[in-house]
Amino acid sequence: MRNRHIAALVAILAIMPAIRPAARVPAAQLEPRDYLSEEEADKIRDAGTPAERITLYVSFAEDRLKKFDYELNRPTPERRRTEVLNGLLNGYAGCVDDGADQIELAHEKQMDIRVALKLMHAKYNEFLVQLQKYEKDGKDLETYRDTLEDSIEGTKDALSDVEEAQKEMLPAPVRRKP
């Protein structure tokens, strides 16, 4: 008799993971992006508008490029240098992509992000020039070439999105005095 109870308990426990409540939120939505620190993810969540989030993503991308440059030119390289360099470039590309995604969100909500678009355009052009310098004569280029090429493509795509959004943005209405 006892063996039957144990067998039934084991069977129930085996099927438990398959039983999920329908309203459960997927874990991917709860997890912050893996390239953002907890502090950065909190700042993004706390930002009230797409324009604020764009500004944050631009600053995070800039931070990763600065760290990449530091690591690349560091006199005593880190043991896991290749991992670090590729991780920083992947983080940069993630910030650029997520910043560009905010353009579409602002467009859907009909929010004014002209100032943020100007910032993105200026900074992303700077970033592109910097990345292209690494592509031409970067130290140890072979260790991060693929990730660099992806970052360059992502930056070009984001710039294209910014330029398209700038063309579509209507100017602010002019108020006339009665």
C-alpha cells in the first residue's frame, strides 16, 4: 500500500512542471537585458518617456565604447580579454538596438522625441567613425572582428531609423497670439 502512495506521489511530481497557470508572465519579460547592469535596468524602467530611455541607451552605448577602448589599449591585458572585448561590443550593439526600438514606441504613442533623435544622430555618427577606425587598424582585430562588424551594421541600421524618423516627425504646432 505504501509503495502505491509513493508511486502516485512521484507521478504527480513528475507532471507538475507541465501544469502552469495561464496568466503566468514569461520569465524573459521579467529578466533585465543581460548586457545591462541592475542599476542601468532600473534607470530604464524608471524613465517615463521614450525620449528619456533613448538618452539613457545612448549614454550606456557610449560607456561601453569607452570601456572597449580602454580594454583594447590597456597596458596589461585582462586574462579573458577576448571575452571582455566581445562582451562590450555586444552590450554596445544591444544599447543601440534598444535605443532605436524606442523610436517606434514613441511614434506609436505620438510623442515628441526630436531632441533625443538629434542626440542619437550626433552620437551614433561619432560611434560609427570610432568603430570604423577599429575595423581599419584595431589592435588584435581578429579576436573581435565579427562582433565589430555586427556593431557597425547595427549602428548603421539605427542611424537609418533615426534619419527616417526625423523626416517623418512633424514640427511642433505654432501657437498664434489672438
